[in-house]
Amino acid sequence: MAGKKQFDMDTALDAAMIQFWHAGYADTSLDDLSRATGLNRSSIYSSLGDKDTLFLRCLDRYAARYGGKYDAALADAACDAVAAVRAFFDVTLDRIADPDLPDGCLVAQSAMGIPVLSPAVAAHTERALGAQCQRLRTALKAGGMSDGDADAFAVHAAAVNQSLAVMSRSGASPAQLRAVVGVTVDALAQALPARAQAARRSM
């Protein structure tokens, strides 16, 4: 109908995601979501679901959007795992540097709030964190690390990645964040050749 405002699901979900990302799940009210999306409460419920349902949709949206970028960054790990992990961290650093996005990371922020989240939302957040470790583990194994070393370094790299989001929220400068990444990437550069040589000697 002419003159009638059209509802766009993607726009509404992006607005809700940004609201949750900016304020966190616990500190986002339905009124906040209404202002962010331009929808009244009844429209939010009918179109997007209750707060938990909407948050899960936003978390999935966030994980898919940035997960795809992380996967692309790690795609060449078999050829150069160090460059791939550096590119992985670059995805996070570029997101943090984007002035149009809130500081930090929606997954990291949600993980810190797990004690006050509903069981369904907490479990979903834990799965998102697990997916981050898994993509790193797969890439590191492709790059020549043993299963045990890849497991340990994947957890470490995922923890560093989440810490960048926390540090950015607390005012760390881009140079400080890149320095943190540099230490991790340098450690990987030193570890990979030694592991690969040991593996070749054992064959």
C-alpha cells in the first residue's frame, strides 16, 4: 500500500544485533529493542520473537557474518599457518577499528554474562565459543601441528582473540592490540617449525 512503511527483517535484525552488542543482553530492554528497530513491542514479538529468541537470532547472525570472515582468513593454513592466523586476528582488529560498530565482540560479551543468561542462551554462547576454537584447531592441524598442540594453541588463540574485544572496550589502543597479536603470532611462528620437524623425524 502506498505510503505504508515496509518492514525489513534484515534491517530489524541488524539493529537488534547492534543494540545487544552495544549494551549486552542483560542491559537491553524491550523498550531499547523497540527504539533500535522502530517496531513496537507487539511487532517485535510477532515478527522477531521474545527477547531470548531474538538474542539467539542475533547471536547466530553475528557468528555467521564474522565466522565466514574467519574461515576465509584461515583457508590457506595448510600453506602458511602463521599468515593464516595473522589474517584471523586481522578480522577481529578490523572489526574493532570500524567506527560504525560497537566496541568489543558480541560473543565475548555474552560469554562474560553466562551466569545471568538463561540456560538456552548460555548454551548457545558456549557453542559459539566452541566453534571459534574448532576452526582454529582445524587450521593449525592443517598447518602441521599435532592434535594435542593444535588443541592447546587453538584454545590459547581463541582466548587472545576474545581478550582483544575486552581490551578494546577498556580503552586499549590499536597499537597495544596489535602488540598482543604479535606476541601470539610470533609464538606460533616459533612453534610450528619445531613441531613439523619433530613430526618428520618420527615418521
